[in-house]
Amino acid sequence: MVYLGGLFYLTLLRPYRFPERQLNLELFTNLLQIAHNAPGYFLWLLLGNIGWFVPFGFLLPILLQKRSALLTISLGFALSASIEITQYLTYRGVAEFDDLILNTLGAGVGYGMYRLVAKLCDRTVASRNATELAH
């Protein structure tokens, strides 16, 4: 809940509104221009859009108790699309395909981290069980 609250505050509950709706349908054009003109800000945007969805991809399989990459990534895409549409309708941000792609990538990275941690935990439990059986 804390994670979702932070995500919604960051993306939808900003205290300012744009004077008109903002929509960017061009893939990575703005992002590449920012990379050229302001590399630090580019890195902030890139890592931020990916990073804010890593916890989603990591925590969702735990909460749902399902180890499905397709489900996790699909729900990450749906959450990101919902945020982008809401930003557009409420004048609270720029709705961008770039964000949708990077957020979905972040959910996938989070899921990959979940699988890695789950595999390490499974190995630890298996090793502990084997040790206990040997004694």
C-alpha cells in the first residue's frame, strides 16, 4: 500500500496541472532529445520510469502467490496505461508511450529479481533440508 501510495502521489497527485492535456505518441523522440541536451535529467527519467515499477514486478507475485511472468508484466502494463490515461484526462502529466514501455520494462525487471530471489531461497531451504536429513 505504501508503494502504491507513493506511485500515485508521484504520477497523479501532483499539486500542479498543465494548462492543456499533454500527449506524446512518438517513441523515444523526446527522451533522446533530453539525453542529448540534459544527460543527467535523461538518466533520472529513464531510471525513474523503470525503477518505480520494479517493486510492482517484485511484490505482485508474492502477493498473488503466482509465479507468472506474463501475468505480472501484463498487470504492470495495465497499471502504467491506467496512470498514463489518468494523467492525460486530469492534466496532471504528460501521457507518453515511452513511459508505458519503460514502466512495463520495470515490472519485468522486478519479476526477474523476484525469480532470482525465489530461486536463491529455494536453494537455501533445499540445502538446509539436505543437511538436516544427513544428521
